[in-house]
Amino acid sequence: MLVQSARLFRLIVSHHLHHSCTCSATQTFQRKLRSAAAAISRELKSMEPLKTAQDSEVPTTNSPLTSTKSSTNDVSSVDTDTASDKDKTSAVGLLPGETVVKEGKAAILFPSANVVFYNPVQEFNRDLTCAVITEFARELLAQRGVKVVVPGETERVVVSLSEEMNEADVKTEEKNGAEEPAVTATVGEKCEHGLRVLEGLAASGLRSVRFALEVPGLQSVTANDFSTKAAALIARNAQYNGVSHLLQASCKDASMLMYEMRGKNARYDVIDLDPYGSPSCFLDAAVQAVSEGGLLCITCTDMAVMAGNSGETCYSKYGSVSIKSRYCHEMALRIILHSLDQRAAVYQRYIQPLLSVSVDFYIRVFVRVFTGQATVKNSASKQALIYNCVGCGSFHLQRMGKRRSNGKNMKYSAATGPPVGPECEHCGQSHQLGGPIWAEPIHDLPFVQKVLSAVSGNPSRFGTSKRIEGVLSMVTEELEDVPLYYTVDSLSSTIHCNTPPLLQFRSALLHAGYSVSLSHACKNAIKTDAPPAAIWDIMRCWEKANPVKREKLSQTSPAFKILSTEPSLEACFTVREDANPQSRKRHLTRFQENPQAFWGPKARAKAGGGISTDLQDKRKKFQNKRKNQVTDSQLKSFPCKRFKEGTCTHGDKCCYSHDPEQTPEEKVE
């Protein structure tokens, strides 16, 4: 059985490369991949038949997030797959040092050496992607006469977050009398009229395997990686999970693969790019290789660049200057959308954002790409520059273009500006110039509502369903036409006063006649259509009730200049009922705690294989917080403060000195 599996793997890889490799460079990849396949087959031949999944000798590892926070329904769903796991393990053997990582319905063979990248914290990313692609497939395939069937979903539901309801208002969708599609698409089965999916940077292939096992209505899934070892592992994982009829492994440069598939009949319906770092080098190929109305799923993990630490680097990658500000995470979302729209416009194409989220240490956007020369002309008026005050943090947007309707035609002209003077009218400081950024809505609320309804109606489908429900609920509550946001703590810090409670500040804006919402990108965010002058008037009224010591303020400080002006409106801080959003009332999981210790980005996979250096040791070494690192042995030269107070409970094991006669001079020495 193992020999036949190895021969089958060589046939699959050689058949794929026979059609794809046309140049000398790709022939080199073919020889490398064949040699890797031969090595795997030799190891498989020498191994004894693998025992079943019930045998305790098979190393199995569950995803940390799923194992610690999964419900009983999740556990039962894993138990029902025991029989299929037996078939998988009987067909593919584990190589020395490999473990089985389970996430969702997939079981991935993962090497102990850091030769293929894997991050368990991004389970939320993969769950959300499966949910979005499922709803995208439901809409697209309905136009082709195909009905999508999702396991565990008995009936379509609509979740209402209206102000009148304290809990989810679940209503069964009424039948409109239309005829049911004759063709149905289920998970794990090939659909002739289904979606063609490409994962350009697949690594272990976990995401692609989950697509094949959990997303219905797929025609094919191509899992590509530049590494020959990763491509060989992808093929083994496809065979291990029994999805070789849907999933094909590819070993190519992701950009070259997408450039080769630019033809109208060869384009992919869904392209997923989740690189280690910036996706900027893949965007030009991606906007060309996606089909008409197709879906692009893009992840950016270079948040230091996009959040303002390196504005010049951000401009070189995305064509936009990032600035340090409180709204940096939403600005990062709008920067990547600007970059996508700019690159698509070169080919007479434009984007339609479906969902854009900033979570953990990365951002994720889902956009559809269409073709239309007339619509592309609107691109300039969809972008805007940002004038950000360095003193008080007030910001103004300047559109790059102007358009207005002239009967049946649209008239375009250059924008007029700037919207600010040489100095800030509130604090007298100068402005920073950032952008351009995407200034249109970053979500398609009807589509987000469908995804939220599907996840809420079938919570056992994903291990992170509660968090998906919380994040999407906040997204549906955000103001659509209000870019960026303020934070209550930064406003208070500017004038050195106590921070007003969130509900009172929101109520003051509502009493003044403005709209207000929270943001999923920041816990203390305030999105409002109120101008900066109204916001500072409310803060002046709050300062009168909670006065600061103005004699300590410098006359050149922003606080002194702002508080020297009398407010033009009388703010009312009485809490209103509609000031508290439904997602907050229902205590949904909106901003979860750190899922595990050191949960951030993991170490990059090493091209040559082998065990990578401990990431935590590298962080301690290169933090540069101390030029001369203090070791545990050197801490004995410092006196223990708790010992002097008589509260130290460590005794001789304390890393500090318990010598009562130690002087400050000895400590310095």
C-alpha cells in the first residue's frame, strides 16, 4: 500500500509539472521535486505499515486554540471522523519526527523541523476565510443553477442586531416560491460548475485542505509553494485527507503562476494570498489572474510598516505614506485597499470590498474584482490624503478627485483644497500628510450580514465561531461612510484630564445630533461624523466638570490652546439607551485576550530545513532595550526590595541579594 502511494505521488507531481514547466528554470524545479518525491518514496518503502489512529504510538497534536476553547460539539465532530482517519493513516505513513496537527476537519502531517511555516494562532483567519468563501460560493453558484449544501446547516437564518432586541433575533428565511436548483454541491465533492481556488503561498497546505473538506461547490483547489519540500508535503497532506481529486500541489513562483493564468478562461474564481510579511509583490499578478467578479483574500502581517514606523517603506510597497496615529490599524486596511484598486485600475478593473478586518497582529481584506472602463474613472475620487495634526490628533481628509452627476453622464474634475490652514485651528500645531488611502466603505454590510447569519446559525462548524460572531457584529455596527476614528484616551491625554466613560462620551455626541459607532480595529475607538471642532467642544465641557490645573500647562502646549477657547455648544453627558451597541450589551467576544503565551508572528521557515533558533532567545537578544544584557547571576548584586520590607517569600531561591549590609555603592559596582 505504501509503495503504491509513493508511485501515485510521483505520477501526480510529474503530470502537473509536464503541463506547467516550460522554461529551464521550471525544469530545475521539476528535477528537485522529483528528487524530493523519490526520497519520500524510499522512506515510505522502508517503513512498516502505520498503525491506526487509535494506537497511542501515533503522535497527534490538536490546534491549541481549538483544544482549549472548543465546545462539546467540536469534540463530537472530531470523533465522527475517526473512521475516515483510519483510512487516511492506512494510505499515508508518517515520516520520522512528524506529527499530526488537527484543525477544523483537516489533519495535517507537520514536520518537527521548521521547514514549513505554520502558525496555530491564525485559526481565526482560516475559519473566517472558509465562512466568507462559502457565502461567496452560495451567491455565485446560485447564478449558475447550483445549490450549496453546508453540513450542519438545516435552514438559512437571518440574525438581527436591531436596537429593539437584546438577543439575536433569529428568523427563518421565507421561501419566495422560486424553483430549487436541480444541482447541489456538497463538501468534499467536485462540482463541474464550481469555483476554481488558488492558494498562492500554501506552506503545509492546511488552508487548501480545509477548503476542500469544508467549503462546498469547488471545482479545484491549487495549493502552490515555491519550496519543493513544501510542495511534496502538500501532496502528501492531500492524499492523507482524501482530497487528491480536488487539491493539486504546485511548485512555482506564485507571481509567475498567476501571470500564466491571466487568460479569461484560465482565471481563478478565488485567490488567497497569506504571505510571511508583505503581499505587495504579488498584488499586480493577483488582480489580473482573478476572474470577473472573483474574490481576492489578502493578508498583511507587516504591520510595523503599515502602522507608521516606516512611512517611506510603506510608500515603496503600497504607494501610500503611513503615519503614526491612533487610527493606524484602520489606516492600514485602507492602504492595502488603495494599493489593490490602484493596481487593478491599470488593467481597467476595479475592486469592491466585501470585508476588511484588523485582528491580532495582521490585517485581512476580502475584495471582489470587476472590469469596467467607465467605473475605473471613479477611482481618483475614491482615494484621499490625510492631514493629521501633530499636536491634538485632529485629522481631515482631502479627496484626490471630484465627480458629480450631470444628467446621465458623470463629470470629473480636480479636487480643491487643502481642507486645513498652515496651522491647526484648534492647537496651533502643524500637520502631517499621509496617504493616499481608500476613502470609501471598507465593508459590504449585506454580505457581512449573510456571513454572520451563517456562522451564528451553525456555531459548531468552526472552532472560533464565537469570536467570528463578535467581530462581524461590530463590523455591522460601524458607520459606513466615516473613515478612521478617534480614541477617548488620546483625546483626554491631549488636554491632560480624566478620561470620560465611553457611554457618556458617545451619549454626548448623540445628544449633539451626530452619529457615532465603535470600531472593531480598536477597543476605545470612536467613529463619528462630528467635526473636530464639535469633539473638542465636548472635551472642553468635560474638563469644566473635571478641571485640570491650568497653571501647570505650558502656554505653547496643545492643551493650553484648546482649553483657552470657550465651547460653542453645551454638551450633555446623560447616558442614552442607544449609546450602548448591541454587541456590547450581549457581551460578545469582540476583543479576546491573548490566546496563548508569545502568540505573535512565528519564526520564518528556514529554506535549508533544520531546527530554527529559539524565537524567544532571539527576541531577548535583539530587543536593544539594554546595551549590556543583565544575566540572572548578575542580579545578585542588586538588593531585594521585598526582603527589606519583609515580604519576600522566595528565600535562598530569590534571584536578588538578601544581604542587609549591601550599600548602594556595592550595587553600582
